[in-house]
Amino acid sequence: MARKANPRPSRSARGALLLALLACAATAAEPMRQAAGPYRVTLRLPADGLYAQEEMQIEFRIEDTTRPDPLTVYTPVIRATPAAVIDMPAMPGMPAFTETAHAEGAPGDYGIHPTFAHGGEFRLRIAIEPGNAVEFPLTVLDGAARRKRVPPRYTLELTSDPKKPKAGEVVELRLVVRDREDGRAAVTAFDVMHEKLLHLIVVRRDLAHFAHEHPVLGPDGVFRLRYTFASGGEYRVFADVAPRAAGAQILSAPLSVAGKAEADAEMPSGLVELVSGGQVPVGKTSPVTIRIKDAANLEAYLGAAGHLILIHEDAVTFVHSHPDVGGADRATLVFQARFPKAGVYHAWVQFQRAGTVQTAALRFVAQ
């Protein structure tokens, strides 16, 4: 029996399809980039779009076009205080809301966390300084329309030498960041984040092991680290890294280590005091205040007063936060952290005193 041919699309349907294709082509040809006086601002939206009734992450990069840079074309602008205002031109009666931009890990990168009450066409205005501002259109979809997440652009490839590492033996970890949009080619250019090109967090599945390391990048695009696992088990490594001009990325990969699974020595919790934030809301950026009990001889650690690393009990969901800048009380650290799912989070607070890095363990409940 002959297969019945598909009916020919109507003229209106063909017209709608053509318009959609032209719109996609125009979007692909025109990057989300605007000039404001001597500054160039590049906007980065979530890969799967903006949605209403949940906190969004919007990032943008500010560069100074009067200061060429041989590596990044233009010099990134650091320590800026950009003001971000979001309104809805089609509904002038709807009040605008202001978002305070915060610095991201890579120099020149900033972020905001707006929550849109409903879908529609919005406008984002970023003022870098008086007289220098840019505007970007934002299309926000209703939460019920959330689509399946698109594959991530960057992935982490982890190998080891020997291939089957054993507890108590030195192993060389090799990490390669690959770019899906470049045929999975190895990324070789990275921005410095908090004084390092890559922050590697190593945990075991039961979260009884924690380490914060900094592999070294070779000219072949491979990060290498010599490491000794004290005990066996199923591990996961998280790479906090920023491919050049792409912003901070959190990538992860599993690793099996042969040997008996034994718990590490328990990290002290008495070094710090949790002032607020033990119970936190899900999906909303919330302040977490931690006080270091002994304020003597505190120093900056990797460019910040401290670091807060949180991992969900699933050993996959990862959160890395840095404290707000400023304030005379260096012993009180206020972190802005977003907990993406409900459950218990194991946390490690790291700070430096008299040249020595200290780590304290805490727990949070997101609900």
C-alpha cells in the first residue's frame, strides 16, 4: 500500500514558519550587546530562557573599549556598581523594579536575580555610570510553559593516571573543558576567578570527604592535579571555571576510587557561628550570615573574605557563594546563596588566618 503523502502546509502556516526562521536568523546574527559611551555591555541570558514566578539568573559583562587587551580584545571593568532597572513598556502602569547587580567570579562579569510576576515583553536598563546606560529587550514566558532544558554548552572530561585509582596512592587527575558549540573542542583560554583559573571541589558520595584544590593548566588545554585519596568510594569533582568571556560555569564528573570507604576526620564546626540562614527558602537568593568566632589575624583568601561551598545531599547539586564586599567587621560574613532544590545541604566555610586556610563544616535545610 502506498504511503499517503503529508498534506501541504497552508500559505498562512508557511508564512508563519518563514517569519519564525527569519526571527531566529536575526537573533543569531545580532548578539545581545550594546555600547554605552566608552563601555561595551554583553548580556547573557539562561540557556533555556526566562520564566515567570521563579528567580532567574541574568549575567552581563562590561568592557572598556578605550583600553584594548591582547587577550580579551577590551579590558573588563571591575569594581563597577551598575544599576539595573526592569520595566514593561507595554504596561506603563506597572511599576519598574530595581535589581542590585553583584560581581560574578570572572572580572568584568556581573549578575542580577530578578523574579518576574508574569510573562510578557520587558525591558532591562543597565546604568554603568550617569550618562552611560544600555537597554535590552527581555521576553519572559509563563512558568507553565517551561521547556525541556537544553544541553549545556560546556562539559567536563575527567581522566586519571592510573586509569583505576586506588586509595592511598598518588593519582594524576586530568580535566578538560569542552565546548559543545565548537565541536566539543578543548577550551584553552580562561578568565581568572578569585586568583585561580579553576577551583576544583572533591567530595565523596556520602559527603564525608571534602577538598578544595587548584589544578594547573597546560598549553594543551588540560588541567592537571596530583592527588591522593585517603579512602575508596564513589567521588564527584566539581570544576568552578570561566571559559574566556563566557562567565562562570559549574561542571562536574564522577570518579571511582578502589579501596575501603572510611570517613575523613570530622571537620570542626566550632570555628564559626551561624547567625542566620540555617533554614532557607528554595529557589530564592537569601542572605546567610556566618560569624568567625576568633577575629584575630584574618586575611583575604583567594580574593575574598571567605568562601561558602554547599552541596545537596544528592551529592550532585552544587552552590558556591562569596560574601558581600565591605564592612569593618571582617569576622562577619554575609553570603548571598540560592538553594535550587529542597533538602539538606552540607556546607564548608573557608577563610584564611595568618597564612593558614581554615575550613569549618555546617548544614542547611532548604524548604
